Amino acid sequence: AAATFLRIEFKNKLDQALKFFTEANEVHAVVIFKVMSRMKNAICKNCQQSPCLNNVGITEDNFMAGAEVIDPTIGIGGWIVELVELVTQGAEFKGKWLEDGTIGKFNPEYYVYKCV
């Protein structure tokens, strides 16, 4: 839990976390080392990647069924869709609208991972 919080707090920028932790005292060095190790290796619960793919577009290589994605161009927060299946060699994907459970086909060029 601490590692996930720190990944969010430092926006996956390890150099910022290092600066923060080097300012702490030596008494906490072992704890700091363990937290930093977990921070580096923590896998995102949504996209199942490390580092997290928040706001990264969907590709054939990073497609993760079950992950939530949004179209950030539509209103505040965009429309949330759960990835179901990659089809037509990455040209589109099947997704489920979280609002009503409707399954449809979507163009991955318009969607990004919604993690955090």
C-alpha cells in the first residue's frame, strides 16, 4: 500500500523519490530501501504493468483484458470502458461500457489507460 501511494505521489519518477528519501535519517534506511524496492516493482492493478500505463494509448503489445480505459477527449473524465478483447490485429477492440454493460467495438487510437 505504501509503495502504491508513493508511486502515485512521485508520478513514477524514481529520481524524485530518491531525493525525498535521501533527506531522511539513517535510522530509517532499511525501511526506506524496502519501500523504494516495492515502489520500483509494484504492478498496477488496472493495466497490470510496471511502470503503470496511466494515460498511455492502447496497443497490440500493451493490451490487457479487464483494464479500464477512457476516451479523454469526451467531456470531463471521458467515458470509461473495460477492455474485453483485441480484434482485427489491433485495429479495434471489444469493450464493455461500465455505465450499462453494453459490449461494443472501439478504435484504440482514441482510448488511453485509466489507472490510479
